[in-house]
Amino acid sequence: MKYKVMAHSSPRAMRQTGFTLVETLLVIGILVLAMAAITGVALTTGASQAAQNEGLLIDTAGNKIRNIYSSTADYNTLDTAVAEGFELFPQSMGQAPTINTWGGTVTVVSPPANVATPSGVGARQFEINWPNVAEDSCSDLAAKQTSALGVSVDGTEVYSRGDADLDPINPALVSGNCDEGVTVTFVYGKL
């Protein structure tokens, strides 16, 4: 029996199978970057969604209070304890005290610290304070389209219905005041 020995004339004549280490690491690096981008979008979307949900809760509560007090001249008897008696917020937020998504204790105050419109005075308005808001949700929450007469971020008014400088909402003013743990205040009332 004769055996034929085949010799390769060069190393290039051998066929490569599989991937080199460099190619494998490159693919893994690209996958890691893609996953990081997807995670970043998901986290941003999550913060924005939390702000939208909280904004809806605030506006619903503000409108409920306005409806409850519709036959009175003002909100003179309104405070946090009275508001909690109206069960304005879902039970999952707790009752007395009501806790928002970011762990802040929600308060309702009349009259508000800052009157939101020139025509509104004193107890004809009330404010809903949403404390401890996360920085990544603050701008979305403060800019949420609501029926509020005014909005402030940590005491700085960023929206006031009818005010030429603050209606519509001033995004630069909002983002300039949004830090971690701020209070966003929504003012509602009778015009």
C-alpha cells in the first residue's frame, strides 16, 4: 500500500476556520455598546414615564379638589389633612402621608406660597407640592401639560398662565432649577 504524503507549499494554503481572538473581542465590544445604548434609552424612558404618570396624578388631584370646592368662594379650609380625606391619590401611594414615586411626602396648601396669576389672590388658590423629585424626571414633570395655573421648581416660578414671560412654560428656567431632590409645585385655583 502506498501512502501519499501531501505537503503544503505555504501556510496560506491552509484554510482558516473560526474567528480570531481579535475578531471575537471586536464583536463582543460592539454588542456591549449596543446593550449600553438600549439600557440608556430604557432608563431615560422610565424616568420620563414616571414623570408623566406623576403629572397625571397631580392634575387629577388638582381637578378633583377644584370640583369638590366648586360651590365655595375659596379653598380656605383646604390643607394636607383635608385633601387626604378626599382620597385623591391611589392607595398604593399611602394615606396620611401620601408618598410620591421619589419618596417625598405630598402636601396640599392654601393659600399657596406664590400666587400664580395676577387675578388670583390668597385662598382662591391652592398648591400641590411634589417633593424629592429625581433630577432625570424633574424637567418632564414640571413641563407636563396640566390645567395648573402655575408651576414652580424649588421655589422658582417656571410657568404662570397669562404671564407673557412664563406662558408658555420656560424650558431653560425649568432645566436650570432641576437638581436632585427638588420640589415641584403646581398651583390650581379659581380665576
